[in-house]
Amino acid sequence: EDNQQVGVFRFRFETGVGSSATSDAPLAGLKKRIENQSEAHFLVAVSADCEGDEAENKRLMEERANYATDMLSKLGVPRNRTEVLYRNLRQCGEESESRPADRYVYIIVKEGGP
């Protein structure tokens, strides 16, 4: 099966922010990968940290997913080659800490179809 992972690009976010990443540094590499892998499939893995309530974190993840899928669309990637995966927020509990490392979008580039 021709579905090998060929690239991972991580975009980080400030707490409470879903519409813009802290840096667009991964964008150049992502553009190049799209140019070189014209038939690639893109997994968008979205997360929020455990700070705030579940509804707010779901909203943030939706915003982050839209940020990533809109960016991919602007770079010429058809929506039918993009799949969004969300973090399971049930892992957050009373004792969970706010972790900046959990505020991200990974764009995972895979060869071929889904």
C-alpha cells in the first residue's frame, strides 16, 4: 500500500488562540512538500491543552482545524485530500496541567490516498 508518511509540520498556538499560529516557520517546508507530493493526503491532527472548559477547548480545536485546512486550501490542496483528527479531551481531568506542548496542529503528509 502506498501510504507512507513523508512529512510532519507542527504549528504551535498561544493559549486561547485558534486563528493564528505563533510562527509560520513550518510553512515554507509545507509548501515545498505540497509541490513535490502533488497526490499526497494530509492528516490534520489538532489539540488544545486542558486549561479552560471542554466546550472552549473544542471551539479552539475547531478554529485551529479551520486555520490548517484553510491554509492547505490556499496552497492548492483539495479538501477531499484532507482529514482532520481531534484530541480526545476526556484525558483532561481536575489535576491536569496547562501544557503549551498540547496547543498545536500537526499537518502530516502521506503518500497516496487516505
